[in-house]
Amino acid sequence: MSSLLLNKKSDVRNQIGIWKKSNLKIGLVPTMGALHAGHASLIKKAKETCDKVVVSVFVNPIQFGPNEDYNKYPRTLENDKKLCDESGVDIVFAPTPNEMYGENKKLKDTDLTFVCPPYKLVDCLCGKSRVGHFDGVATVVFKLFNIVTPDYAFFGQKDAQQLFILKQAVKDLDLNVEIVACPIIREEDGLAMSSRNTYLSKEERMEALTISKALREIQKTYVGGIDDAKILFDVAVATISKNVEIEYIEFRNFDTFDKIEKISENTLVAIAVRVGKTRLIDNIILG
Ligand code: AMP
């Protein structure tokens, strides 16, 4: 089946309007493209849950900081379209920044209305080094919600902080969409799939493997009876390659997002690192 490739918001709205008249359930999978098996798992879940599935492919300029990889981020629309065709996606929505935000907008907070999630949730973990990132994410996702008006939207646990923030923002602003969380898909050797893995050299990829290894070591130690976050932190540091620069290793209650010292039910263990110039994240839920 060939999916419909649309670039204009109005074309998406028209098609969705037709489907809504027939009471069809709409699912949205927001992505930045360079699709891999992680994205495909979200699409599969969307297909199981909904009558029609929209995948957005948009490298969102307002969620990148000035020194980040916006320009170099992989753009592979032809392959993405193929994956969507093969996965039974109904619409691939691939707008330009001008289509999304309006011609010649400066895309700064002085020139654009933003959705700003609570400071407590954005000024930590990835938001500490990526200032403004989650405002950019929440803004583009809410715009996509308004364009596509999905019944369900699918997000990966891989971006755990993003998932938590979007769930809270949807609740706080009474949006009529159900956020569905999907598990992390990994390469056979444990590396969490990411569009940014293509930046890694062979050697860097080997170093990057120690991140998922550290998470597995934490899990093993926890199952062995250790629930002290400080000890588990040390286990992770000892496992991660010395050539990998650790940005954070944190333990948070995934119901409240509070930092914790003892592992309890639903504990998020989140890691961010730099391998060479590439920033990678991974996480696991314990308890
Ligand atoms: P991105 O294209 O990186 O913005 O990701 C789009 C969506 O795919 C987000 O909800 C991610 O959390 C999700 N995703 C990315 N990588 C994975 C993965 N390895 N497993 C599951 N979901 C993923």
C-alpha cells in the first residue's frame, strides 16, 4: 500500500475531515524522520490501535539549540516514505519549516507562541543542557495535534522525559488525545536505536554499547537486592567506558518525576552521554 505524501497542513486537515465523518479513529506518530525499527514499532502499535495512521516527518528547528545538529540531522525522506508504505501508513506529513511556522518567521520566543511545560520538568535531565528544547518539542507536538486531531498519539519510552512532559502538558491543557507509550527498541547488541547512531564511527559505536550495558548492570544489581541509588550510580559509572563523557545518570520516580534515593515502584533510570561529538540517551524502568 502506498501512503499519501502531504506537505500542506490544509491537505492533511481535508483528508482527516473526510475520515472523521466516517468516525474513523486517527493515530499520529510524530517523528523527525531517518526512520528505523524504533519508529516502525510505534507505527505498528498505531496500526493495531487506530483505523488511520499519520506519520509526521519534520526536523523541528525550534527544538534545536544554536550549537546543536539541526543542519546535519539526517534527512532521508525517500527511505522514510518507503518504510511508511511497507508499514501501511495512510499519510506521511512532511511539511517545510515555512509551512509549519509561516514564511520568514524568526522562530524565536519573541516571534512565536510557545507551549511551555512546567519549569520543574524541563530544567533537569536533558533540559539542563538543551535549554528551550522541551518548549520546542511541546510546541511542535501541540501544533501537530491541532493539524491532525488524532485520537491517539504514539511516543517512545526512549525519550522518557519528553514522554512525561507531553503527558502532563496534554492533561494540564485538556487536550483530547491519548498518549500511548511504546517500549525502547534496541539493536541486537543492546544499543538503543536512534537516528543519531549514524553519526558514530565503528570505535564510537563500541564505546556507546557501554551505556546499555550500564543499564543492564544496574538492573542486575537491583534484582540482586541493592536499591540504593548511590550504589547503582557507581555501578553505572564503573561500566561506562572512560572514553564516554557522562552528562547525567539519574534516578527518578516515573509517576512524579521526583529524584529518588531508594528504588521504588516505577523508577526511571536515565542516562545521557557524549560519545565523541554525538549525544546519546538511554533509560530503563525498575521496580
Ligand atoms: P525522533 O524521530 O527521534 O524524534 O523520534 C520519534 C519518536 O520515535 C519518539 O517518540 C521517540 O521516542 C521514538 N523512538 C526513537 N527511537 C526509538 C527506539 N529506539 N525505540 C522506540 N521508540 C523510539
